[in-house]
Amino acid sequence: MTRRYTRREFLGATTVAGVAGIGGCAAPTGSRRGDADTADSKGNGSGPATVTETTPEEMAQANADPIDVRGALYVPARAWNTFQMWHNYDESVIERDLGYAERVNINAIRTWVSFEQWHEDPEKLEQSIDHFLNAADDRGIRVLFGLFESVGKEPSEKNLHDQDPLTAPPVQSPSSDVIVNEDKWDEPREFVRWFMDRWKDDDRLLAVEAMNEPGWLPNMKKFAAGMFETIAENRGSVPLTVGSTSLANNADYVDWGADILQFHYNFPSNKQVYHDLLPDAKQLGEDLDMPVYLTEWQRIANYGWGSTKTVDQWQPDYASIAPTIHQHGIGNFFWSLMVKPAYVRYMRKRGIINGLFHEDGAVWNKDDAEAIKAMSGESDVSDIEQRQEWPEWAMKVKRHAHSGG
């Protein structure tokens, strides 16, 4: 059994790792991604973006060892939240998309199951989860499944089913009414037990995540702690974790019993941010003898948080920081495998699109595909087509943001 760590041991380790290792990508106190379309809490870089054409990182990447965990965030291109992913589950789409991941040697996927879909049809969800795990395993990919989600709008029928590219939101799971009322936690706990009874010892899983980004929010954090307790009571061989906005939040999660630590930093303002942060994260993992993964990253950008203006840095650019991540040897997951308008509506309305693969297998940017594949020790993507065009089904977002309506 994996050794459990305490807050005292964590803080002792981070003292060695340094202050930057604690600071990481902490969300501003009280901020909420998805509620009221506020700024993405993870884009907290400052200062001008600096991107050079030929960098020491790119040169170093050619000689760096392969990274063990090379992952992507995944929600199907046409699904606007994870309820839709499972409610409209299409086996052929899943097999196609995971096949694309295999082409660039991705060996891990992070995504979420849906408490709301379980409530509606647990048998269908069970069949879909097993198919997803089989499809991933067939392609040499392990899965990090999250159970609950702090990000997004309330899970009303309208929000769950909305497919309008401009209005469809990510959806929080469960509802705020459940989260703030402990006497309503029985059903979420039943969902946790249902999941753990079936997959707690499944070696197709990389980890089980209690919740994504409960962060600094007291009610969300209390709910996540309660659900983690139930997960831990039903623990098997699969490691447990929590989606974390920063390294600092993990002081709580090691106390809960986490086996893997996460941190998110989607938009550093320059490469030096990562050069400062990633060694600290790596040192923390060595001090505690446990994995530490960067489980959300995208590109170098300086978006001017709080503004509603269309941004200049609106398209994917994973190559801007992938070599830096590789140089430091950190297991990681980029957002996202599939090309689609931004997950959070605030970012979407500012004209941001992200992702690596189009639905037909072309990539948005071959430099991105090469940089991501290079983390495996191979980088040839000559057989992959590049197409830097918005999908037709997403043009409503492009017209709104880039054409004034």
C-alpha cells in the first residue's frame, strides 16, 4: 500500500522545494471559472509574453529522456460538458479520437465521468465507461477519471443539454444545493461507491480524481473532502488524487490520503515561469516519493484578465511550452486533445480555440503535434495533415468574436 503523507511532511518538503513550488498557479481567492463568465482562474501570468523562434528548450528536448506520463485532456469535440460526453456516448467517436492520441504517442487521458448521467441511467454509463477503458487500453493509454467537477454552471436541464456554441456551458457537478447541504450527500456517496465497487482495482486506470479544482472555496472543499473520504474507505489498488489549481492546495490533499499530486497552469506569461515552477514540482515529488503531474497546460499567453475583448493569442500553441515541460521531465496533460472552442464561455467569447486534432485527423498545428510527440522520444509527424481552420460547426463562435457578431 502507498505510504500516506501528512500536511506537516508536505510543508516540510515544500520548504526544501521553495516558495515558487507552493505558489504555482493559485487561483485568486473567491474566483470561480464558469459561474457568471468570469476570467479563467488559471490564467494568472503577468508581464509580457516572450516567445523566441529557436530556444535552448527546443534544443534540449532532442536529448531529454522520454516522459513517462504524456497525457491530454479529453472531451469529444461536439460535447460542451462531460454530461453530454456520456449522455450522447458514441463508441465510434471515442475509438477514432483515442486513435488520434496514439498517433502522437499520448499514453494517458484525463477526463470526468458524470454524476448526472449516472443518476439518469447508471447501466448505460457503466457500459460506456467499460468501453472507454477498453478502447484506451487497446491503444496503450491509461485513464485518469474524475468523479466530480467544481467548474461551470449549475446542472440544470437547460445547461446540461445546451449545444449552442455560444451559450453551452461547462457544468458543475453536483449542484450547489447538494454541495452546501451535507444532508444531501448520500446520493453522491452512493455514486462514489458504485464507481469504486467496479473499478477500484482496474489497472486500465491511472488514477481516480475525487473532484476537479475544489481549490480555495470552503463549501466546495468541504464537499470534496467528504467525497474523498468515501473514496478512500473503498480504496483499491488504483491511486487517488484531486484536481488542484496549485501545488499549495495539495497540503490538504496529502492529509486526505492522495497518492498523486496535481497542479494546473494553463497560461504562463513566459517560459521563465515554468523554469521556476517545474523544478520545484519535481523536487516536491522526489521529497515525498510520489508522482506530481502538471495536469492542465496550454500555451504562453497574456490575455489581460478581466477584459471581454477578443484576444490576439487565440489559437493553439502547445509548441510554445512543450519543450520546456519535456526538458524538466514532468508528467503532464495538455488541454485538449480535440480542436474545439474554449471550454469556459468567458474564453470562448473572446475567440479562443484550443486542441490538437480535428475530427478528421488533421491537426491544427504540426509544430504542436511534433512537440507533444517528442515527449515520447519520437517526433516524426510527417504523415499528419495540418489545417488551421475553424470547424464549420464552431463558426458561430468565430463570427461572434472575430467578426463582431
